[in-house]
Amino acid sequence: MDMNKSLAGRRKRQIATCAFVFLLPVLVFMIAYLVWPIIATFVNSFYQWNGISADKKFIGFYNWNKLMHDVDFWRAFGNNIKVMVISLVVQMPVGILLATFLDAGGKKFDIFKSVWFLPMLMSAVAVGYLFRYALATNGGLISSISQLFGGGPVDLLGNQATALYAVIGVICWQFIPFYMVYYMAGYASISEDVYEAAIMDGATHSQYIFKIALPLLVPTIKSAIILSLIGSLKYFDLVYVMTGGGPGTSTELMATYMYKNSFVTFNMGYGSAIAGGMFILITLIAAIAMKILNGKETA
């Protein structure tokens, strides 16, 4: 009996040692590239620093006080909220619709899967430059079509009233395929026996989708909502390439505002405070969203 306990204890120690050895590289990388940068960002937010010189001047909560009263930052946050809401309203239903269509078609619609996923294969920078020229006032695709039918040039990106919505449209165009595939994976997780049982019980295909498949897809939809929400609040590259935050501050987002302060005006201390503010806001909104979604699930 004692020998069995000894062997069991030794085996547990060996498993623990093996697990530690395999997890150690992951922990090192997480600390080096995730935990430490977050800590360093909050530390730098208490200094006046240009990001290059070795001289740092401790200024306490000055940057954070400035951030709390910075109208431009809160305007950028408001733009992020618009991106988040419109992305959710557009991307989620269209993604489900396309996934439902492809799931119903089976292998016959494989060509649509490939074609519709193409935008996701392109880098955000490439997409930004593509639509920057496609939406240009002179020679752009929209302006050319307008002039073809006797209208004038259309300035979507140079107009403060339309620039943000034009950018959001491009974001949705690129990321709808991601959610399409995400929901297709959710459909694939539903056993075919469920569909066959529903048909045998007299359900039509539309009844199966709305009464059975979509309710079973709810956990996938909730995960997709969280992904879209977080991604919308930290978006940067495509917006910066297309508009640079302009015209004026009409398309300024928190990430572009942080980048300009940190790497254009070289105010790294204040840029770190903006990044810290982003981290806090995104964490709070994500936590609230998860609480609401999980609350509905338990209810």
C-alpha cells in the first residue's frame, strides 16, 4: 500500500515537473510581451518623457489628470463607441446570414466560401490603401460612377459628416468574412442527428434554423460579440492608413490618438496614459458586456 502511494506521489511530481517545463516558455513570453509592457505603460504614464532620451521627469498624476479633461480623447472614445455599435449591428446579422446560407448549401457553395473570405486574407494596411483610392474624390470609384450618371464628385473621406461611416463600412466589409467562418464553425458543431430528428418530427428547414439551430448557436454568438466589441475599441491600422484620424478629429480613435501623442509629438508619458486609459476602458466595457451576456444565460 505504501509502495503504491509512493509510486502515485512520484508520478504526480513527474507530471507536475513535465507540465512546468512545457509551460515555462509560454509563461516567459507572456510576462515579457504581455504583462511587463502593461506594467511599463502604467509606470511611464507618471513621467514626462519623449520616449528616446534617458531623462525622465516624474510628474505624478499630471498626465492622468490631463487625460480625464482631454476633450479630444473623449471624442476619440465616442468614435470608438460608434465603431463598436455599428460593427455589432452590421457584422453579426450579416455574418450569421452568410453562414446560414453556406451551411444550407453544403459543398455546392464552396466557391462562395473562398470568394467571400478573400477580404479577410488581405492585410488591413492593404485594404486601407485600396479603399483610400477607391473613395478618393478625384478618380475614385464612387466619384467615377457618380460622374458617369451625371453627378458630381463624391467626397466621403474628406467630409467630416461621412468619413467615420465610410471607414466603418470598410471595417465591416473586411471582418464580416471572419464572423461568417466563426458562425460556420458553430453550425458544424451541431450534430446532424439534431437536423434529421427535427425533419422527422415535421419541422421545415426554416423552423429548424430559427427554433433549433440559432438557439444552439447562442454561445458562439456571445463569443463573437465579445470579439467584435474588443476589436472595435482598439482598432488602429486601417483607420490610420485611410484617414489618419481626419478630417479634423472626425475619425480619430483612441489608438490613433495614442499613436500621435507617443510617436508623432514624442510625448511618450502622455501617450502611455492614453494607452492606460484605453486598457481600463476596454477592460471595463468587456467585463460589463460579459456580465450582461452571462446574466441572460443564467436567467
